[in-house]
Amino acid sequence: MLNFLTDAPAAGGLGGSTIIMLVVMIAVFYFLLIRPENKRKKEAEQMRSNVKVGDEITTIGGIIGKVVSVKEEKFVIETSADQVRIEFAKWALSTNETAAAAAKEEAKKAAKNKED
């Protein structure tokens, strides 16, 4: 499996460049694939831990509702005017529209303050 590392120096000193290319490829994979995915996971976990009563949320199943109760690993939402309440595990939270809208407002204020 690692024959290319041992055979390359005998073929005229190409071992160093092969190792360098391997390190460069690993670095590219890290910065283009692994690091952004870890960042997305961290942001999703932070969103799930910061959910609070009154937030408008969407689950991974597409159910939209308002949070009425939050526990350590679960939350309860109320859907529609019929006041149907459903309990979900926190990992089922897909988006928090209330937090997203607040973040958009913050970004607008920051941009406006930069212009002034």
C-alpha cells in the first residue's frame, strides 16, 4: 500500500515531491471539506442548544411551529391555530426562523453603522 513512498527515491529522488504532494492534498481536503463541515455541525449544535420558548422553528420533517416548552433533550411545539402540541428531540430541529431573523437584523444594523 505504501510502495509508492519506498519506490520513489530509487527512481531518481522523487520521494520528497511525492510526500509533499500527499501533504498538500491532505491540507486541501482539510480546508475544503473537513473544516467547513465541522463548523456547520458546531453552528447547528449551538442553534439547538439556544432554542427558547416563543421561537418559530422548522423540524427536519418539515413541521413548522412555535416552541412552547424546552427541556434538556426535547422541546414541544404548537402547530397551527388548532393548538396541536408535538414533542420532538432537539436533534430534529432544522431551522430557527426567529433566531435567523434576529441575526439578519443585527447584520443590517452593523452594515448601517459601518456606512455612517
